[in-house]
Amino acid sequence: MSRRRLPLSLRRGAVPWEGQRPTWREARPALIAGALKRARTRPSGNWYVVGASRALRGDGKLARTVAGQEIVVWRGPDGRPVGGPGICPHLGAPLRDSPVRCGTLVCHWHGLALDGDPYAGWSPLPVHDDGVLVWARLDAVGGEEPLDAPVVPPRPEPARALTAVYTGVGVCEPEDVVANRLDPWHGAWLHPYAFVDLTVVDAPDDPAGAVDDGPDALTVDVSFKVAGRIVVPVRAVFTAPGPRTVVMRVCEGEGAGSVVETHATPLGADGAGRPRTAVIEAVLAVSARPGFAVARRAAPLLRPLVRATAGRLWRDDLAYAERRWLLRSTGRFPG
């Protein structure tokens, strides 16, 4: 897939949705389950993605419940990200509703001020900002050997990429989100408005591996739909570097080097006792084309479009993940 003068191609021999080649034989449940099982054994160091780095600009903050633990993250007086429990140690006020002023989180009930250092029984948590996403380490939740920093997958430098972060929530567990991403065979069937001509050219148990990206890499040739028969063909590789992370990297075609990182963060149970999981997806798009510099300068206008595109896909994919959890939780999941 050499780079064309224009990124677009005219799709030839197009077939209707029902006429495309079935993929259910290749999407073997044992293959997906095996890749998921191996992903869940990879270390995370107890780090969980909380949200987008851009949320911490100025007096911004991130507040989230991770595996039932309320946490809050903001930038301290020196600009470093700090965070800790989202419960005020005085009388339990929800710190998610408290404002940040000049690097200090001020409880809106009685004015107790926190700058990120231990105070009045409030103990900070390790926090990491990788330039795109903010992570928090919860050792009591993860139960693994702690790591000093999260395992951040290789990605383009944010300064030369168009970046956007999408967040959605579903009734499922992180493994259901990861399983969805480890099943690229569903792409052109479940998302016909976005993908066509999808072929998995390399799977974990395929000795003819098209791309040497590790034993669990899934390599996919697919075309992104633009309009009508106009498409953008690419080759992409899916890998799962951690128990709650799946990465898609464009390795050939338009946007080679671009990355989509999908992180699944457990939130806790809803009112009915069902698990809830946040999908936090970072898109880092790059291109060697001269016009891409203009696109990066227009990032504030383009980010909402990128998030909207991700949101449309995740409406389908979260329905997949939720269905998977429902069948698992009631003992009806096939196999």
C-alpha cells in the first residue's frame, strides 16, 4: 500500500452488506478467548486511565470512580498532576464538586484546602500524565506488583500528532471491552457505515504471519468509507499490551504511524449491582503529507469530529461488550 498522491481510492467491485464474505469462521471464539487470557496476564502495575490530559488545563480537574474508589486529580501549585481520594477527610464531601484555585482543591462544604500533599488524613495517590492521558495508581484495587509509571504503548509524539480523547460508559467489565477490540472480524459487518473490505491477514495462530508484531498481533487490511465508493485503504495491527488496553496502529497506507489506544477502566457497580466500565480512547493521528500541518493547527475544530466518529463506533461496540457481559453473567455465553 504505497502512499498515493491523493489518500482516496475508488472502491471497485463493491457488494451490498449482505453479499460480503462471512467472517464468522475466522472469528473463532477460542482464538479471541486465548488472546484475551494472555492480555489479562500482562502487568499494568496497578495503573488505571482516568481521562484526558487536556482536562487538567488551568484549574481543571478529573473526578472518577475507579473500581468503586472515588478519586480526584488536578494540577498542584507547581503544575504537576496530583490526586487522591475523592472523599473529603473532614465530613466526607464529594471532592468531585469542589473547585481548584491556583493549584489547591478547596472543599466546597467547609473550605478544607488540599494541594496534593498528605493532610488531615487525606493521602495522595501516584498520578502520571503522559501528555495525552492521565493515569492513577490504585494498589489496593489492582493487587499487582506496583510499577513506578504506567506501561504507555509506543505512540507518535503528541506535538506532531492530531490528538483527541473519547470517553464512553457501558454496563460490562473491562474484559468485555478488550474482547471486542480483539475481534476485528466484526468490523465491516457491525460498522458498515465506516468500514468495508475488511480482511484479517494475520492472527495469533497463523504461521504465515504477515507482520511480526508479537504472538498476539492481529493484522487487518481495511478501507475506511468516505462517501459512496470513495475509501481510504490501510493496513492496521491490533495488540493488547496490558490487561485493560488494546492498541491499533496503522502500519501501511494513509496515516501510517497513527495510533488508537483503547483503555477500559472499571468504575464499579450501578444501582442494580451491574458492573460499569469506562472506555477511554486516545486517537493520535499523523501524516507525512504537507497539508497535515494545517490540520494540526485546526485541531480545536477537528477534535469534536474525531470524538463524534469514535462515539458512533462505540455505540455499536459497547452494545457488543454489554451483550457479551450479559450472556457471561447469566451463563449463556457460547462455548
